[in-house]
Amino acid sequence: MSDDAIVRIEGVTKTFAGNVTVVDRVDLRVGRGEFFALLGPSGCGKTTLLRMIAGFELPTDGRIVIDGEDMSTTPPNQRPINMVFQSYAVFPHMTVAKNVAYGLKVEGVAEAEIGPRVEEVLNLVKLKGYGARLPNQLSGGQRQRVALARALVKRPKVLLLDEPLSALDAKLREAMQLELVRLQHAVGITFIIVTHDQKEALSMADRIAVMESGKIRQLDTPERLYEYPSNRFVADFIGKMNLFEGKVVTREGARLLVDVTGLGRISVPHEDDIAVSIGVAVRPEKISLYRARPADSAITLQGIVTNLAYLGESLQIFLETESGNQLIISQTNVSRSGSGAPRKGENLWCSWQAADTLLLQD
Amino acid sequence: MESWRRSPKTFLALGLPPTAWLLLFFLIPIGIVWAFSFGEKVGIVDIDITGTFANYDRAFEAVYLQIMVKSLIMAGLTTLVCIAVGFPVAFLITFAPARWKPWLLLLIILPFWTNLLIRTYAMIAVLRTNNGFLNMGLEAIWDAADAVTGLFGLAALGAFQPWDILYSDAAVLIGMVYVFLPFAVLPLYSTLERLDTNFLEASLDLGAGHLKTFFSIVVPLAGPGIASAVIITFIPALGSFLQPDLLGGTDSQLIANVIERQFLSANDWPFGGALSFLLMYITFIAIAARAFLTRPNERRGSLPA
Ligand SMILES: Nc1ncnc2c1ncn2[C@@H]1O[C@H](COP(=O)(O)OP(=O)(O)OP(=O)(O)O)[C@@H](O)[C@H]1O
Ligand SMILES: [Mg+2]
């Protein structure tokens, strides 16, 4: 079966001693040249899955196929894959250049070729002129670039990155996110990155697999994950979400009539079949606020502002409805004066379009 | 530490006894020996401290110099073997399953529970020519080999000739390695324990084999631990006298045996003192060399020992 998948993971399970299943029948395909992210809360098995792809852990069950070849049990030094470790693991007793050259030396690349290739990759990660330095003479960000250069110089088919940015400060982390995307475009290598930071995954990846307790809960593009989460976990994990409990009353063609606690009956467009007990969700920025009852909107609620959180580019408004539901509403701070912004204790109307409402099962 | 300075009375109360102990039973005796080394023997028990360097001159006579060099070589060889054997042992314990580790470490320190003299005597039982365990083992292998060659119709190997290893330098070396091996394993283990396994995985990930990883990554990063192990093995090995005494031949004596003889049978304390201090100076040089060698390593970020 030849296709464009560079990594194919088929029913991979990892059970550690003591019968803890950390990765549970995971199936996924990573396309050639794709920037792929594994996203999930701490302890969900992201690192374990990545280490199985790298060859540091053997799957208890299932297959790992790399570029059409079953490599489930191939040792790490024989896989066309390189890894950037969370701790970087830059060899402290070798200079930057020696660190980068290490992988080429053990591969038996001719001495004359090593020099230029090391130079080239150091240029690529913007470390030109740092070759003679020792790792402890570098900043955290620079050490990370060395780890990156050391892996890239091997020209792997797949580059694995385990939380590569988690040790950097917020500003540098954002810069490196762009940098990694630029690099990935420049070298055309498939990147698989592990992160628990949803913003990081959303901003960098072409596709994201969201994991929970060893299982993939949704695999999609960033836009689809955010706008069309397929279950409560993903909806809640990615971004902020207002969630109500509801029951499906009846189907009306392409729409469902849903009875929502504290909202009443609403009609929501939904083609697929769904369970009876469901979650009804809407993103904070999809909700508009009014001082008077809006005329036409589909879903309307009244409530009191209980709290405000100023986030710089946006304002988060916490609204408590008469029925006791808590809502978060996000408003972009489009003007500097902030005049007309909601005040604490104010009684406001909010509304959103039925089309922006999500119905979630499990 | 700060609080200690603020309550000097407690500090004094706790610090005085050990200080007095060290002064009385270590520094003063060593000072006396040092003074004796510049003295002359005038009677059976009387020593005149005349400030002479004659004892040191004598220490540099060819016979003693030869023994000193031989002692350095034996201690060096012991250290070399202990490191070469101890490193893989420490490495294996480090990467053994967690629940095995305490037991494996226990095996390493188990010999300390038995008196050194008894352990050294035990080596006699192992190494001796008649009914020694080593020779019994070798004989069994020999007989088995003989049987096999007989099976294939080859010429018989002949009667087994036992190995006369006891009372030789080789036996002394075996005895010393046997005694000092735990000293080498423990500091190596404590360094390897703290080695970040990501370094090893990174090396494998970059395509290196296990052997390459071991020599290019593990050994350099364990540098300070190796230095500690070398010092902690070499210094006592240089002062060992029991193994040459019990396992060595007449020509196997080392510098510590010469020193022992000066104080006990020869009753020449000034000469014994001079030899003792020369040995101590060599030890200082070794420690200084270790400090000098490991400093650049620590700067480079490898692990402290
Ligand atoms: N060698 C091991 N033996 C037993 N359990 C392990 C082992 N390695 C990991 N685990 C467990 O497997 C689970 C998943 O670990 P993993 O490192 O894959 O999580 P993660 O998703 O990378 O989390 P984080 O975001 O915190 O790094 C954890 O509960 C962890 O305790
Ligand atoms: Mg992890």
C-alpha cells in the first residue's frame, strides 16, 4: 500500500509494567512534508507515542511504518528519523560544531563534506559564527537551535520535537514558533511536534491530533478543531467554550430542535445523527452584547456582569443568567478609550447565531 | 551555616571534641613522625632530631627507589584494572531495573562486612597451587577440553599442570584489585546515576551505536567520577602492605612493607618517617592532579563527581 504518508501508525498500544496503558490503539498517518502536532494534557501519552516513533520505546501492540517500511522494532540509530529533546541534550563536552558534526561522523560522511554541511545548517538556524562555542556559553534559545541543527544536518525523513519551546520565555517562544515554521518550509522535512500548549499547536501545525488518556480524540486542521470540535473534551481543551446541557427533542430536516437547560428550545443546524443527551456549546467571541433586547437574533439571554478580565487585546466578560448559567463573552478592544464597555453589575442582553452553536456528544 | 555562627557556644561545644580528637590523635602524631624523619637513631628507643636529611637521602637509594617505582606501577595497574572492570559494572547497575539496584549495590559493598585480613587469606585459598579454587576450576576445564579432543580422536592434552600463581606479583595484583574494586565502583556509580539518559538517547538517535555512545558520550561525561575513582583506588593501593605480605613472593614487597618494617622489625623510625612522608607527598600530587584535571571538565558542564 503506497501512499503519501511518511509515518503510518496502526493500532499502536503501549502498556508499561504494572499494566498501565499509556497509548491506546492509536491510528494516524502523517503526510510527507506535513507539520503535524500531537496535543494533549500532561500525562496523556504524547511523549510515549513520540518515543515509539523514534524507537526508544517498543510498542506493545500495533505497527509503526516509516516511509513504507515497518520499523516497529528497528533500533533508533537505524531509523531515518531524528529527535529534538525537551531538555535539548546538547552534549556539554563538545563545541557547537562538534555537536552538529557528531551525527555525520558516526554516519561515516566524508570529512571534507562535514565542514560545509555543518556551516550550512548553522546558517539555517542562525548560529553562524557560534561553531567554536561550548554549550554552556549559549543561551537556552541558542542551545535549542543547536539541538535543531544537530538533528536537521542528518537530513532525516521525519523530525520529532518534544515540547521544544517549553523551556523558553513567552516572547522567545513566539519568535521560535514562527522560526520553526519557516525552517520547516525551508527544509521540507516532515515535523512531528509534541506540545501541551494549544496556541503553539494551532499557530504552527497543518494538522493536530488531540490526545486524552492515550487515545486520539480528534485529528483535524487547526480551524476545524477550533470551530468544529467533535466532542466535549476537544471543545473544552482548545480555546474557551460556553457549555450547556441539552436534550434533542426532534429533527426538523437539516436542523435539530434542542431543549437546553436555562435557554429553552433552540433550533440548531446539524446534519449528523447524535445522542439524545448532548452538550450545547458556543465560543465566547461568537456572542454579542446589547444594552437592550436585540430584535432578530436566534438565541438571546439576559444576565448580570459578575466579573471582567482585561487581557490587553480583548476583554472577557463573565455573565450570570437568571437561570444561574455562567457565560464567558469575549470582546475585542477595538478602540483605546474603552467607552461603552460593560461594567460590573450591569444588566445586559447577549445573543448569538444558531449557526455558531455546536452540539457535542460524549 | 549562618545560624551556627550566631550561636558560637553550641558551635564550640559540638566542634571541640572532634577537633581535639583530630589534633591529639592525628595531627600531633603525624607531626612527631615528620620530626622523626629529620632525626637520627641513637639508641634502641632514643631518637635525636638533628635536622638531618640523611633519611631522605637514603630513601632515594636505588633499592628503595626501585621499590617505590614498583609500588607506583602496582598501584597504577590496580587502578587501571579497577576502573576498566568497575566502569561496566557501575554502568550495568545504573541501568538495571530499579528494584534490582539496591541488591546489586549491596553485593558491591558486601565485602566490607568481612575483615580485610580474612578476605586476603581467602585469596590464598583461591590462588594456591594445591587445592586452590582457581586451579581446581582450571583443571576441570582442562579435563573437559581433554575429553573433547579425545572425542574427536585428537592427541590427548596430557596431565594438567597447576598454575603456580600464589606468592607472585600477579597474585598481589589480583588481591589488590579484589580489595579495591568496590572503591572504584561506588564513585563511578554515583556519577553515572546522575547522567541524563537523554544524552545517550540523543547519541543513539543521531545514528551512533552503543559502543560509540559509550566511549564518546558516557566516558567523557563521567570524567570527574572517573577521576574520583582513580584517586580513591590509587591512594590506598599505594599504601597496601597486606597483599604483598600474604600473597606476594620474597621480591613482591612494596613501599608500605618497607615502611612497616622500619617501624616494627627494623626499629628505624626516622627512616620510616621519611618514607612515609615521601609517600604522602606523592598522594598530594595525585590529588592536586585530579583537581587540575577535573576543573576544565566541570566548566564544560559534565557531572560533578
Ligand atoms: N517508563 C515508564 N514506566 C511506567 N509509566 C510510564 C513510563 N513512562 C511514562 N509513563 C507514564 O505514562 C504516562 C504518559 O507519559 P508521557 O510522558 O507520554 O506523557 P506526556 O503526554 O508526554 O505528558 P507531559 O505533557 O507531562 O510530558 C504518564 O502517566 C507516565 O507516568
Ligand atoms: Mg512529555
